[in-house]
Amino acid sequence: MKPLLARFKLFAILFILWLLMNGNIKIITIGIGLVVSFFVTYFSYDSLLDRKGKHFKSIPFTKLIFYFFNLFLQIFKSAFHFSLNVFKEEYVPIVFKMSLEHLDPLRVAIVANSITLTPGTISIEMIDQSIYVMVLAKPGTPVEVLEKPIREKFEKLLNTEGS
């Protein structure tokens, strides 16, 4: 994708998000949105590079829509389960390291943020392609069991192997 076209695409996405988040189409909102979107695009575009100096692969729009729909569903399901688990005193916080080898750093960051948005789980730290996660679970629960919902509900949807 040509650099100018890619910058315009980023600008357009930011500006549309700005309008959606503000919920009105007043001239001042449009003006501030144009200025903010321009500066964010200008100053952040070159920072979206990997270690080899290449831009991250973009995530297809349809895949993102499906991912966010799934994320909202998981947030509501987890909120319900977390509420029930709070009253049971058999759950304790467990910290484990989860490696996401098949994802680039941008997608690992998306998974880490998704984990934190889901009630009952927190991303503590992200190092390269690994995330340290804290989750409420029964003592002695194997790490594979704790990783499984994250892998199935988040990692699998952003996996670059199938793309």
C-alpha cells in the first residue's frame, strides 16, 4: 500500500472513530476531530514499524468486526461468571505466563488488552510474544486449562498462520 494512501486510511479511521465516540456532528467537534486525527496520524504512523523496519500486517476489517463482537460477548459472559465466583471462596488469584508465538506484537497487544477487559482476568505484563496473566481460579488448576479460553476466544481469531 502506498504510504500516502496508508496514512489517509489511518486518518479516516481515526476521524470516523472520533465522530462515533463524540456522538454529535457540530462544527467544533468536526474541527477538533480533524486536527486531532491529523496529528495522531502524523506522529504515530512511523512508530507502527516492527524491528525489521516493516509495517505490521493490517488485520482485515471483517476479522476485526468479528473479533470485537466476540470480545463484547466474552466480557458479558465473564462478568456473569466472575460475579458468581466472587461469592464462592474457593477461587484464588493465579499468575501464569502465556506465549503467543504465532502473533505479531500488535496482535499480542490486542490479546493482552482483551484479557484485561474481560472480568476476572488481568494482563500484568507483555514481553515480546508472551503475556503474564492473572486469573481467578481454583488452586492447582493446570496452566493449560487457564490458557485454553484465551487461546480459543482471542488468539485463534487473530492468528496470522491462517491468514
